[in-house]
Amino acid sequence: METQTDSSNNLPKKPFFERFSLAVAKATGSSWAFILALATVIIWAILGPVFHYSEDWQLVINTGTTIVTFLMVFVIQKAQNKESLSVQLKLNELIAATKGASNRLVASENLSEEELAILYEHYCAMAELTKKTSDLRKSHSVEEAIEKTEKKLEKEPAGNRKSK
């Protein structure tokens, strides 16, 4: 089976729903989309007296907004999933390419909440320890930061250490 390509850049052509969801997410996030939605509500409100504020008049706006909201949830989620994955891949590349970075963070989005909480606590501990050092840029990983800070604290005279 041959893959269709986009003639402008020779990349594989994106599936229809992916192209559609990105276009809709971009369009609905614009100022013009808000203005159109606001105009719709204003027109609906102006027509209230014409329709004697009937149940049908109310049903039109309720049904319309419900349908649009329901469909937009899926379209926006599709676009957001792709964006999130792209950001995760970029972050993973930066972590993998940075000498001294903790590789445990590559693909951290796949960790459980408990594992993420443990990592969070390690970074909180690192932040507390590095507050005591003069140059925060010299540590690259949790383990390295803790080790360097502990060594620095061991070398300082007891009178120079900040108390907690």
C-alpha cells in the first residue's frame, strides 16, 4: 500500500481527521470564532421577543450549544493529544541529549502518579539543598545535586551553615 505524500514537502499526508481537528482547533481558538459565537448569542437574545421567549426559542440555543460543545470536546482533544505528544518528544530529546541529565525523566509521562510524586519529592529536596549553594546551574541531576550539596555542606565550618 503506497502512502500519499504532500507535494509541497514530500512528507506523508496526514489523515483527514488529524488535518480537520487541527484546522478546527486553530479556527475556534481565534478572535473571529469568539466574535461569531457572541454574535450568535446576541441575535438569539434579540429574537426572544419575536418568539415570545417560547420553549422552542430556548431549545434552539440549548440544543445548538450542546451539540457544538459535544463535538468540540473530541476535536480539541485530538489536537491536544498530538500537541502534548510532540512536546513530550521534544523534552525527551533534550533530556537524552543533555550530559548529566537524569534519564529517569525520559518518557516520564508514562510513570504512575505515585512514581511522579516520588520524583517530585526528589526535585523538591534538590531545590532545598541547592538554595544553600551559590551556583544553581552546576548540578544536572537529583543525585548529582544532592551529592554535591552534601559535600559542600561537609566542607563548611559548622558556624557557616544555615539552620532550618
